[in-house]
Amino acid sequence: MYPQLEVINNKQVLEAACNPIADALRLLCIVFDCCTVVIIVVILFLMIRMKLNREKTNMGIEKALGFTTGQLMIRVIMNYLPLAFVGSTLGVIFSYFTFDAMTTVCLAFCGIRGCEMQKGFGFMLCTIAVITLTSLVASTLMSARIRKLEPGQMIRES
């Protein structure tokens, strides 16, 4: 009836234009998450290694006095777990207030002028939990080196 009339589905056009941007942002978030995990593990590895080397004599004496390896491991883990929890909580609070501004600046390079991102409270709690659990697992694995230490040898080396 109307041969020159062309109908365009705006929803499909908008989705086709926004899907690549959403995929790129999703990939960027995954890269940042992986970098965060690697940084946490490397820092914990270095800090726990330094702590074990510095306190070798004390741990040797404590092991000789009857402390179990598990008790020494728990002490090392509990030195770093609250730090990871507080750090991740402060990071989430900081990102809550600065996320929109940073995202707007980054998306301005793509030609997107104004955007308001939704900040899910559940995702923020999940971020805190994942960072804290990653720190717990990493510090548990790193402090397992205490099992290999012998009390007599640790005292003699000092």
C-alpha cells in the first residue's frame, strides 16, 4: 500500500549499536579483576615471605615450645586477612563515589557524552567477599611453608 515507507525497529538498531560497547566494557572489567587478583597474590606472597624470613627465630622457638603448625599458620593468616578486608571495603567505598565520573570520562573517548551507571549493592558486597577470600586462600597457601620449617634449624640459622 505504501511502497516507499520503510519501517525501522529502533530497539534492534540500539541493541546492535550498544552490544559491542557493553561487551568491551565487560571484557575490560574481567581484565581488571584478573589484574587485581594477580596483584593481591603477588603482594601477599612477598609480604608473607618477608615475615617468615624475619620471624624465623621466633617461629622456631614457638614450634619448639609446642605451638602447632596450624596455630602458626592461623597467626600469619590473621595478620593479613583484616588488612585485605579493610582495603577492599575502602576500595569499594571509593569506587562508589568516583565510578560515574571515571566512566563518563572513559566513554567520552567513544563519543558517549552522558551516562549513569547502575551500582548494585550486591556486586559491591561480592567484590569485598571475593577479594577477602582470594587473600585468605593466597595467605593460607603461602603460610603453608611453615610446615617445612624445623624448630632446631630455624633457631640455628639466626
